Amino acid sequence: MVQRVSTGSPFEASFGYSRAVRHEDTIYVSGTTGYDYATMKMPASVAAQAENALATIDKALRDLGSSIRDTVRVVYYVGDISYVDDVVRTVGAVFGDIRPAASMLIVKMIEEDMKIEIEVTARIGAANS
């Protein structure tokens, strides 16, 4: 059985994807940017965008019976190399003890205000193993 969750992002509707999909004990979270979905605004700093993205990811994981602590793989898409230090500080505070497999790529974002996009894979119960 497959379960899907949505944040209501306009990108989900227009691109035709789910924020996260659970298949058995694995959850795949789509690339998540730093929008504040309550205000539909993008903060200016990459650190604030990363914090928002991680909060959105954690909520999607919780909606599917998991949490960010179950992350086993993370991919960071960063809009400029000058953002890397701020990204590392922000995500390190969350993933420092979890230590998932990780990759970071410097990319051109689809909107100018976007500075980071984060994608994760989680396995339910991974935090306890």
C-alpha cells in the first residue's frame, strides 16, 4: 500500500507530485524548499530557508508515521557555493547525531528567491536501530 501527503504547495499541484510518499517502511520526501507555507513567503536567508524546509520535511514524515530522526539519506541542492557554510551549520544542528548518507550539489534554482532545496529518504524505525 502506498500513502501520499501534500503540503498544499502550488508546485505540488502544477508539477503533479506529492510532498512525500510512503511505501511499506520507506518514505521518500520530494525536494523541499524554504517556503513558509503559512504565509507562502520565502525568507531571505539560506539558513531560514533550510530551517523551513526541514520543518516541512519533518511534518510530512510525521504525517506518515515517522520523523526526521529516521532519515537515512539526504540530498542538498544549494543555489550558490557562498551559502554552504550557513547550510552546513543549519542542517548539522539537525542531522549531526543522525548522520544519514548525504550529498550536496550546487545548482541553479527554478526561482531566484530559492536558495536551497532538501530531499530525504527515511526508514520508519531507523532512529531506533
